[in-house]
Amino acid sequence: MADAPDSDGLRLAAAQIETRLGDVAHNLDLHLEAIAAAADAGCDMVVFPELSLTGYGIGEHGYALARRRTGEEVRALAEAATGITAVVGFMEEGPGAQFYNSAIAVRDGRVEHLHRKINLPSYGALEEGKHFASGRFVETALLTGPWRYAALICADAWNPGLVHLAAMSGATLMVVPTSSATDAVGGGFSNPCGWDTAIRFYAMLYGQPMLMCNRVGREGGHRFWGGSMIVDAHGEVLAVGGSTPELVVADVDYTDVRLARFRLPTVRDSSFGLIHREMTRLADTLGVPESVRQG
């Protein structure tokens, strides 16, 4: 029997920072410091929280904080991320003056990947649907070797269909930039417990490491609890953050992905074609307009 391929390991970091609402210059400095620290620690990727350049509660005047993907802050981050991929949250001004809650991945002076948040929550203390346009695509990007990653932003990971699409699109690593406050949902719902369950479940189910990076500190009347976590392909927690700023670091190995997906072949047995056909049939039966299907 032939030997298995050599191991392909990654060192991942979650930059659990405390952002200042609206202070892009201060937040940029935090990013540059964390990128340097992660690079010094030998990390291949560092992930920041959702809307990490601006702060979360940007509100109705937030358009003034929007940046294009070619903006000076993005360029500065890309130039700083030498030999390391940095995933940064920002309010993006896209084509046609549309504003998105986006995560941009930069490396070696260029943009590597961009994800626009699809699932915009408007419940509990959340009102993103009032301020952002919704993204339309779930895509993956090559990181290194056999590793491809998808970035889903916060509530995107609470839509199982989007997680499934990412896995079906070839992701072997999933990163989830988050700005989760303890009282975001309300009604006794525990965000820390919910995230712990969801991240470990998705990792185990799809046989892929998961990195969730949450922010810390207070903003307005909300407390962001941190708890950033890195989980392996079997759903085992490798590292978890506390409630203060820190760099959460852990190593993952592609051998674990191979073993997990061989033993529990969720991706292989997904019946993706069947699901697509049945969803199309249901849309035809209900008379769903083509514009709704595409949007």
C-alpha cells in the first residue's frame, strides 16, 4: 500500500481585539500590530472580528466609514501581510454605491478574497438589514497546499445552507469573523453557548477546522464577550480566548481533514444534485420569480 501524502499543517490565529467605534486610524494600528505578532508567531493566517476596522454599531451614518477594496487602509493591510493571509472586517462601498458588511483577505500586497455578508440579522438588538446590502455568493479561496478556505461572517454561520454551500464549494477550512454581544438575541438565548455548539458541530459534521474570531470590550450598551475559538476537523477545541484582547493561536493538520472526511463522509454523501433539483422543483411549484431565485 502506498504511503499517505506528507502532512500539510497550518498555524492559525484569531486576533481578538477591542475596536473603537468609528476610529478607523486607531483600529488600523491594532490590525497592523496583530498581523506583525501573528507573523512573528509563524502563523499562516490571522482572522479579525466582523467590522473590525470600524466597530460594529455604525448605524445610519455609517456610510461615511465605508471604504472601497482599493482604499488606502486595505492597501496598508495588504502590504503588512507579508507571507501571511489576514482576514479583516470592514464596511465596503461596492459598485453602484452599495454598502456591504464585508470580510476581505489580503496577502503579499494584494487582495486574495472578498466575502459580503449574506444573512443580515434584524432581530433582537440587531438591525443590519437597515444599513447593508446583502451579498450573493459563497466562494472559496486557495490558502496554501491542499487548503481552501471560506469566510462566513457571523450570522452567515447561523444559516446551515450557507455552511453547506461553502463545504460543497471545496472549503477545507472555514473562518467566521464575528461581533457577538451577550445580549444580541435576548430572551435568555446564550450567545457563548450557541457559538460553542455551532462551531464544534459544523467542524465535526463537515470534517474541517473552524476558526471563529469574536471581538471584546463594550460598545454602546453592549458587551462583546470574546471567546474566539479554533476547532479541529473532529470538532475538538484546540484554543479558546477569554474576554480581553489576545491572539488565539493553534495548529491544524490536513491529515485530520482526510481522516475525518474518510470516516464521516458528509461532503461525499451530500446529495447536492438532489437538493438542487428538489429546490428548483419546489420553486417551480410555488411560482417563485426568477429575480427572487437569483437574489
